[in-house]
Amino acid sequence: MSQLERYRNWAATVPELPLCFQPWYLDAVAEGGVWDAALVESNGIVLGVWPYFLKRKFGLPYITMPHFVKWMGPWLPPDPVRRLGDAYEIVEKLRLQLPKTFRISIDCHPDFQNWLPLHWAGFRQTTRYTYTLNLSGDYEAGFNRNMRRNIKKAEAELEVDVEGTLEEFYRLNRLSFQRQGKEPPFSRALLERHIHSLQDHQAVQLFFARDEQGRLHSAAALTRDAGRAYYHLSGDDPDLRNSGAGILLVKHAMHWASQELQVPVFDFEGSMLPAVEAIRRQFGASPLPYHRVWKGWGW
């Protein structure tokens, strides 16, 4: 049995495995390259894993992040009695299984907080942040006054539904990129394959905000695993952005995560952009650090 087959079999038995580490998730988004996984086992028990995505540029192999994957890299199943030295040894054994490449650059899951063994191996690091909100209790009490006022205004003018189409979602997502003078970095086919895979595994819910004339203002995709809901993708009509539809969908997504999914944490999946970060704080979310690590030369 190959290493990848062992990873697939193991992942099916680990309910706490993060969403973007799931084999079916990676199968759907590994466009332009191939994904594989390193494992460390002892007596039939998996002690750590490291899924990775391998591409080539100018014929040279490198490890990077696939589209729609927020985190990869080392992940060790929770173990309250694991010693720090043992954790270092597991990470080093995982690293040594990676293929030889001229560059590697990955964003590590927030569960992987101690990157010291990678530092010893010559990696460099920068700290990045996602924003999370604890959904237990009255989480709306953390919304600031400005956010409450804008949500109330949007609720008076818009309705939220879950009956929209993937075509509508893609159109608004693409418009959001075009407003910034860009085209989406992913194809429509890849987005559709990604969303369909999530739907097949009951791991996504789409939301749409419309006005009385039926105009679509905003759309969002909420994904989930056993421990978190993720505000994964969104899009707005640039001509209708002042309606507050975007923040209204965030509130609805939070409610869905709390009441329907009953997960404890809402994760905004970033962002590091000042204007976006400010909105996360206005919802009462807190920064959660994660590591971006890289090694090698390149662009």
C-alpha cells in the first residue's frame, strides 16, 4: 500500500482532521499539479501527517498551496501526553519524506504553532493571521455599534436565501476580482469542481442576498469541518456594494454555523488586508496566528 493510500485510509477514521487536509478536498483542487502526503507511524498509529502539493515551473519541482486550500504542512493529532521532543522528532521525520524541490512555501494550520524544527532545517518564517469568533454564548454582543447599525439597515432592504445557483455565485465572485482590476486566479471549472465536492460531503452552504427587485447583491460560501465553520468565499456586485449585503451574509453565516452546524468556532480565513481586518474586528473576532514557512530560491 502506498503512502497516499495509507493517508486516505487514516483520514477516514479521524473526525477532527481539518477540512483542507481531507483527501477528497485535495482531490478536487489539485489542478496543475499532484498532491501526496508524508506520514509518521508507530505500531500502526499515525503520529503525524504532512500533505503537500507538488507543481513544476520551467521543469523544476516546487511545493506550494493549491487554490482554495488555506493550510497544509505538518499536522499532529492531538495528544495531551506527547512530549515536546517527540513532536520535534515527528516533524523532522515528516520533512525528510518530502520530495526534493528547488522551493517550498506553505501556510501551516494554526494547530501547528511550534515551527522550531523547521527553523533548524533552514526554513524561514513569517507570522500571518486569521480571525476567529467563539460561537458559544451571545456572540452578537461583540458586534460594535457601527456593525449593528449597518446590519439593521441591510436587513430592512434585503432578503437572504440559500436557493441561488453556482452560476450566480461565480458571477459575483468574478465581479469582485474585476472591481480590483483582476481576473479570478482560478477557472470556473475548478470552482465548480471544488463546490460540488464540498456539496457531496455536506461541507458547504451557499448564501445569497437580494433586494425587492430580485437583484443579487452578494453571495457567500460557508464551509465546515468538525470543529469550525469557515467564511470561505464571497462576492459582491460592485454597483450594489453600499447596501451592506456582505456583512448581512456574514451574520447569517454565523447564525447557520451556530444553530444548524453547531460548531464552536467561526473562522473568517483572514484577511491581512487593513480594510478587511477592520471589519473582522467589528464583528468581535480575534486574531489567531499561523506560520507561513518557506525554503529555497525562486520568485
